[in-house]
Amino acid sequence: MSGRIPLNLTNSASESASMNSAIRSALLSLVFALTIVQSLRSQNDYATPILAGISNHGENKVQPYVTAGDRAYLIGTQDGNFPDMGEHVPGEMGGLWLHPIKLIDGFWATVTDVATNREFALSESAEFVNYPFGNRFRYGAVLDSLEIERFQFSPDGQEGVIVQYSFKNAGARKKRLRFYFSVKTDLRPVWFSERLGITDAQDSVAWQESNHLFIAQDVANSWFSVWGAAHAADAEPIANPQPIHTSGRGVTAASRYSLSVDPQSTSTLTFVIAGSATDENAAVNTYKYLAKHHASLLEKKKRHYASIIERARIRIPDHRLQEVYNWVKVNTEWLVREVPGIGRGLGGGLMEYPWWFGTETYSLQALIASGDFDLAKQTLRLLRNQSMKANGNGRIVHEVTTKGAVSNPGNTQETAQFILTVGKLFDWTGDLDFAKEMYPAMKLGLNWLLTDMDQNNDLFPEGYGIMEVYGLNAELIDVAVYTQQALRATARIAGILNEPGAAQRYQQLASQLEVKINEDFWLDEEGSYADFYGTKAQAISAAEGAIRQIELKGANNLTQRDKELIRYYEHLKLKFSALPA
């Protein structure tokens, strides 16, 4: 092992975490105080506080939210608007997505009292309420005691969303209203699609009089968006509407509706926004189905989230922590993404990472522990299948989009982590059929780790681990440990599947690797394990890579902590440079 030594890139766990933080963004955080909004009689006391929703109390208005569904989801801000948001495709990560395409940037509404000709734009809600199954915007009393709310949800398994406006007349006179609904289309492909030769083009839109709805299409692709108000026979398009200025190549379309509200009564307008990545008729049929069945689909979605909350229940003295636990299960379900032809699995995070990652096997272990075995299996199958298409050698991909494009064929750690997660799932479920299904992928992955990625045959696979630091391409502690656990998991599955020879071979390798990790990675002087085991050149490269990664923020955006870390890594580089060759 001449010239190769164990080394630490960080001087504390907090600095290691600092380099690994913010890999992917999450859309929502649990920062609001819990507010009981309404009682759902069909659910028991355990699920009711979560199903009743959480209020922003009129705060955090420019922060994002999601109306989550496994096929379609809508992202806007808590004031009810749809500004350009996101970084992966700049300004395009919000709005309504039906992966692998986006449908619209958003929608905007205005209401007019016919008697007084007073107009009110629904441009800022007074309160936002988030439910597991949808969202509510309360605009308060407008236009002389007219209370307006907007409720929306995305039915699972359906290619569209429901947006319902309610108008409560708290006054003494009947109100006749005109309602104006504007949509900005933005039919475009998911991030990285240009690598597959897929490009965005201009949108066009037309009013279909027979169904009282709009149909939009990307002129160069078979991408469609359809919307209108269910059962609104008096709907009419507005010619030359005021353009809505958002990013992309979409167009603005608007329509007008009439309704009346008796004193002390409530009327509603229910909009359906649907789409298809392949066929206009499919989009229209989805629109019609949602218009007819939205009420039953909402009840189905409420029952689904009640079952999630009921699964793996805990009761602890700290009720706030118990609520956080239940909301985490809900938040996780919001990230489920299903795309025909690709698969179903847990996505990385909204709004920036709605697709799938090899590193999601970390999250899958939490899913397994909380009893969601089916989603864990679905995600593992998706990763295996997409990895076989992209690599074909057992290597698990790092990142695959909803169009099937792979931006990174996989960091070394992800293959080992995949294998050990399959083992953990079997430990929890005893699902022999799933073990049989995954065993070939486990063996193929280990072969890739211990041949392609172990060029010096020391049982330490080379390559990147979970810390995505430029230049940290050596023999890493996490890769070594996960490979040892992967060997042990595969040995256990081999034994259960009556392959004693393979079981013995994998177990022997696991035992050898365990000894080597404790001997070669341990640093007596620091009382900890080294980050990586490598050459002087690799150590210098890792320090330079850490500095480069921090500086990607730009000189004007560096925090005091960033500057301290840069000085630390510069010192570390000098220390590494002084080591013998």
C-alpha cells in the first residue's frame, strides 16, 4: 500500500454535513403552527388533526406550496399567485406539471359585481390552509360581504387538477357576478430533455365551443393542455386577453362566466385543468372524467391520506413531535412520481428534483421502517430497471429524469446502498418473491463494485460517495462500509435462496472487508475513521475540489462560514502537499 494513506477532508461532523447540505431542495418545511380548520367525521381522532390542515395565518405569502398528486402537481405561492420559480430550468419549476411535460405556468382570476360594476382581482389571499390532500386559499370578504375561497387538489392516478372557487353571499341582496379566468400555457419538456433531442416550441390555443373549453398544444410536439369550468354552459372566450408575462413560449387565454348567489347562500365554479403528453383526445377525456367525478375522487384522496397517517402510528407525550412525524409521512407521499413507461417511485424533492435518484435508498429505509413497503419496492424496481437500460452492468444510476434521461450514470456508493436496502426490505417483510426478483441485480451490482471499481483488488471500491465534492474520487469510507453491508445482505439472500456456495463467498468477503476497514481507515491520533483512503495527489485534488465547490456560489455570495471553510481547505491542501510522495 505504499504511497496510499487514510485521510480526513473535514475536521468535524458539522463541516462534513456542510459540504453535503442542500444537495436537493425540498419545497415545504414544517414551520407553521398547527391550526385545526375543520372536522372530518369519517376519521378517528388520530388522523383528524392532520387531515384538518395547517394554516399560514396570513404569513409566508411568497413561500411556495404544492398541490400534490402522483401524476400531476401544481406549485405556486401561498398568496395564490404563480411567479416564475426554480433553478433547474430557470423560472420554470413551478406551475402545473404532468411529467414528463409542463402544462401551464398558472392561472389568475377576477370577479365583478354586475350591480355595482365593482371588480376585485383575486391576487392575494388572506390565508392559506394546507391539507394533506389539497390546499385552500381564503380571500376574505370582498365586494360588499362576498366571501371567496379557492380549493384545489390533484387526484392520484389522474392527469389533471381540480380548482374550485366558492362564493358565499353574507349580504342581504342577491348577487349577480361575472367571473374571469385567465391561464398562461407553458407546454414544455422536463429538464435535460434536450439531450434526447426534445425541444420546446411555441404554444397555440383554441376554444372548443362544443365542450366550452380551451385546448392548447405545443406546435411541434404532441403535448396538450385542456381546461374549462365543469357544467358551465354560459362560458365564453375573451378575445385578445391581456397577456400574462411569465417565462417560456406559452400563450394567454381567458374566459368569462356568469353566476348568481342568493343571500346567505354559497355558489361554486369548478375548473378542471387536464393534459396529455401524447394525445389530444386523452386530454379531453381526462377533463370530462374529472369534471364528472371530482367529488368522489376527493373523498378517495382523503381516505388515502388517512390510511397513510394511520400506518405506523405513534403516541408520545410530545404531541407536537407526533404531529411532525405524521406530516413527514404526508410530505413523503407528496414526492411520489409515476410516469407511464418509466415507473413509479419516490422522487428527490419539490420543486427542483421531482424525478428519481439512486441516493433515494436512504429515504427508502425510512419508508420501510414506517411500513410503506409497496412504495419502497416500486422505487427499487424503477432504479433497477432504469439502471439496466442506462448501464446494463449492475451500476445504479445517480439521477434519472421523468423522460428517462440519465444525467449521471451513478456514484459508487449508490450501487452498494441499493443492494443493502434490498436486504433491509427483506429483513422487514420476509418477501421471498421480491428477494428472488432482486437477487440477480444484487449479484450484478457487487460484481461491478469489486471488479470495475476495484482496480487494485483491495476490496475498497473507488469512486464518488454520498459527498458530492469535486475531486473526491478515491476509496471512500461510506463506499467501503456500504459495500461490506451489501456483501452481508447478499450473502443472507443467497443462503435463503439455497445458494450456499455464493452465500459463503459473499460472507467471507464481508468479513474480510470489515477487518480491512477497521485496520486501514481508522486514525488513532484523531479517534475517528478517515474520510477516504488514497494517494497524495488524490488528497490534494479533494481539497481543491472542496474549495472549487464552495466558490461556485460566486465571490459576492460567499458567507462568513463559506470563507472559513475555504481557509480550512487551503490549510488542508498545504498539509497534504507536505506529505511524502
